Amino acid sequence: MAIYDITVPIRSGMPVYEGDPGIEIKAWSALAKGDSANVSFLQFGAHTGTHVDAPAHFIEGARKIEALSLDVLIGPARVIRVPDEVAEIDPDFLAKCDLDQVERVLFHTRNSNFWNEGFRKDFTHLSPAAADRLVGLGVKLVGTDYLSIEKFHSGHHRTHLALLSHNVVIVEGLNLSAVPAGDYELICLPLKIAEGAGDGAPARAVLRTA
């Protein structure tokens, strides 16, 4: 059984979405300094690296991260390879994909090559009409390989709203560079953050082959 780790490591200097909190990782205590244990201090936004968006990210009063169903976050998934020349995934592109009975779809785009440089505004994204199409097909989870599924500064957030308002889970910030197109088992477990901060959470995500 092959296992692909599709999680982007959280590290200082990695790209973060414009306007989001930066990343700080440092030693809080250290054996090398005579402390009794190594303890790290971590500071970053909920939508850093590989992360899950809950409906509360864009919808006031909607479900938060701790309320998401594990049945959606774990199960069969299809990886769709999007050609590098495709900047926007639209309904015409989806019409060429075999999504019959697919409940979880992960889009492998040129974005997976962007993780070792600064934040890119020209990342491949999903159009609102394509989001509506995925909802109509019965998809329950959509994943993408950059920090947002939506066009940079779209001005309307319609892609997010189309999915989240129908309780479709969004997974962003994947690294699918080593994953061939095809069918896998997805295991994606976001941190269970409570106390009102459940708009999203970093996650560890892997794909397993049968």
C-alpha cells in the first residue's frame, strides 16, 4: 500500500495568503539551555499551509471546524490533474472529467510547484460556476493545492459560498506534486479547535492506494 503525504510542512518563510498572520516558530524551552525539556512555541493563522475551511469561515453562525463530519474527511477521493495552462477550473473543464459517483475531488494543478517561493497571486482557482456544478454532482469535499480555492481578491467569495453553504468541505494548501491522477483513500484530519476559533484549522492529509 503506497501512502502519499500531501501535507505542506509549516515552516518560517513559507507562503501565506496576503493579509493572513505570519508564522513564528521558536524554542520556548530547550535542553541545550539547561531547561528540563524541549518545548516549541508556534504562532500562525488557522488557514496556514494545508488546512480545512469550515462553513463558519464565510457564513456567520454556520458550523465550525469541530463540528465537521469525519465521514466526509475520510474516504475515497479522486485526484484530477489540471493542465498547467488552465488558470481557472470552469464547468467546461469539469465536463471533461469523470466525476460520476465521486464524493471527494482533489485538483492537482501547477500550484503544487509554488510552495518554495513567495505568495503567488496568479494561482489556478475554481470558478463559482464550477463550484455550483460540483454541488450539483453531489461532491462533499473539494481540495486544491494552494492557499485558496477562489480567485485572488475575487471581491465576492462566491466560490467559497457556493460550496460552504451546501456543507461541502474545502481543503486548501495541499501538495499533490508527487501524486498521479487516479483514485485513492483520503485521510484529512484538521486540528479540533474550539472556543470560537473554528473557521478553519491546519490539517495532516495523506492519500493511500488500495
